[in-house]
Amino acid sequence: MLLSKVLGVIVIARNGDRYNYYQDPLSYAGSNTETTALGEVESHGLGSLLRSTYFDSHSPSYIEGIRSDLVDNNEVKVRVKAGTEGTVVFDSAIALLQGLFPPSPANKIVLANETTVVAPLGGYQYVPVETVEPGNDRSLESWTDCPAFSAHAKAFYNSEDFKKKAQEAQPFFKGVRDYVFGRPTTLENAWNIYDFINSELTHNKTYAHRLPPTFIEQARHWANYHESGVFSDADINNVGNIAGRTILHTILSSLERISFNGDPLQFMLIETTYQPFISLFSQTGVAKEHPEFAGIPEYASAIAIELRRGSPPDVRDFVRLRFKNGTADSFHDVHVFGHHSDIPLTEFIYRAENAAITSNQQWKQACSARGVKGVVSTMTTTTTEFVFTNQTAFTAAFALVGLFALFTAARLVKRARETARRVRLEGEEVSEVVVNYGSIPRPAWNQGQNLPVPVVTAEKRRLI
């Protein structure tokens, strides 16, 4: 069947290059980091490619009827993760949008006195961006502050397969010790080892000249194994897939909006980090068909979920997934749920909707999050027993009323604070100022950039 009519697209994009980013191997609480000019160029390039693919009327994947000269904010929606990594994802989203909707002299207005005013920077287009903070909305960072997810990671580390892999990895972790400056060289810490080496190899010329051959490839291999085990699960509904389960709600609701003729939405951008890529490929069976996609996607990678309308006689709506792994790759089709072609929208929704987490209450239940910071407590307050002395009845009654008033005031204050901290999914948000995005301090060994690199002797190189 020829499926040439694109109704709309949902793009899930990973942030561009940044500096080293530490994540706790168990809780996945992270430290702050910063984007780089390279990362902005990577994201801008992705935006330009998306424009030529979906907003150019001469492209075979052109979104039918979408406005391409200037952005129509009714047709385009952007959601951006604002989590423990700081502003990195936001910066990448802005750079991507600059490529997707470049400055245009058509972005102008004619005033009543017939003066023409073009927007700054040659017609810069300002696209509204919705930031998604985990303190307010768990849909784009659902794995932090999640006890069940931490238990899942711990169980993975205690598995026989992990212990076997840890033994196999010992030669690498022993050899790399002199190049990670005090970082724990264990398989549990594989993500942090790889991310540090990759960052230094990109930004530190001295380090790049002295790092032994194959070390970056080995570090990535073990990080891929580590992250795939942590952010995937055998069952589509299990907590290991929680990064995919919460983003599924946005995907499914957006597909339904695009398919509805009365809704103007045609393009959705979700700018995020790498974790949902791993979970979504696990949940939909892509990783099984393409094991090379089971690990960490490159910077500025993207999944394009296209909604296409079939040609007669089958005019149903179909879903096509396309994946681009980093800046050096191009988009190519990947098939989900065992299909070898596009999947009907109705089947895609049927297969995925039960796994989708649609509210913070469901997230709380999936995480067994009773008592987790930032979530409304479900614990009941115990009452205090009062013992009366030989005071007069009037004095006792007066004291009781006073205590009751204080108790009620304390309860109201507590409830107000809990309400202010309560997290919400899309559509339930509140306005909230986020100071540090929930980041944790960097470990002492992770404070500086461009650290000194040890000199490797010929004898030590042979041992490596």
C-alpha cells in the first residue's frame, strides 16, 4: 500500500552535546551541566533537516497543509524536559527551533501609519515552548524519586547476567582507572565512566591525544549494556520501562489530536534526554529487531512518529516510526510490535495504551511512591492523647480549644505545602519557579574540566 499522505508528525529529539554529566547509579539523581556550542550546532542541524523533510512542499514526507513560511502556533506544539541536567535540553530545543523555523523577512507587521516592522534578527520566529519540570510534571523525567525504579536497578545489578558481565569487564575497568581521576571503576558506574571519557575526548585536546585506542569504544559498550538493562524491562508495563510509559501519554494523545480533523495540531516536538529512547525501543520491540538501537542514542538523535493516511481502498490512518541516530545518520524506518510495515493507528493505540501512565497518581502507584518527596503523602496523621490534670473544667476546655486551633492551623499549613509540591502531568500543571531543577551536587572528583592527564609509559600501554 502506498502511504504518501502525512497528516502530522511527533518528533522525540535528544539534546545536543554538553559537558560531563554525573548520574547516581541507583537513584539516577543527576548533577547540573552545561550545553556547548557544538551541541547547539547539532540541534540546529537536526531542526534544519526536519524542516526540509516535513515543511517543504516538495518533500515526499511533507505534512499536508501545514504552514511552512512562518510558524503557526496552533499547528505546532513544543514540550521540553527541564530536569536534573539543568538548561541543556532547553538550549537544544531553542537551537532546533531556530533551524526548524529560521528567520524570515515575512515575519513582519504593517502599522497604521503604513510603517513596516520586521521582527528582530532579520525576522526571528519566536516559538512558544512548554518546559516540563519533574517537580510539577513527571511525564518527561519519571525515573528520579521513584523507589520502585531504584529497586529495579538494584535487582539488575544483583542479577547473574550482570555479575557475569562485571567479570568480563574487569580488564577494561582496571586499565581505565588512570584516565577517570578517582571515579569508581565498576560496571555499576559504567554510565559515568563513559560520559566522562566521551566528554573529555570531545573537549580536551591533551586527554584526546593520550587516551589509549579502543577505550572509548569499550566504555560505550559497557554503558550501553548498563543503560539498556536499567531503562528496559521484559514487560511493557513494568517499571523498568517507566521512561517510555510516561512519554507514551503525550504520544498517544497527540496522535489522536492529529487524526481528528477539527484539531489544528500537526507537529509536536518533545525535546528530552536519552532515557525514553531506550524504553520506547524496548516496549515496542524495536530493540529486539535492531539490537544496535538498544543502547544510548547519540546526541541530537530523533524518533519521528508519522501519522499517515492510506490510499484507497484502505484509507485508515497508519503510524510509521523513523529513527535518526545522531548527526552522521539519516532517517530510516523502524517497525514496531512485530510489524514489517506501517502499523494501523488503532492497533498502535491498542498495543500501547495500557502501558501509558496518564497521571501523576498513576506514576505514584507505579513507583510505590508513598512518602516520596514532592508527592502528596497518603499517610494518616495519628491523634495525640491528652491527659487531664485536676484543673477546673473551664481551664481544661479552654486549653483543649487552643490546642485544637493550633493543630488545625498546622494541618492547613502542611496541606498547603504539600499542594504546592504536588507533581502533575500535562494538563494539571501549576506555575512554579524551579531554582536548581532537582540537581545534586557534583562529586568531589567531578568538579573540574580539563583535568591533568597521566603520562602513559610504553610498559603500562602494553598492560592495557
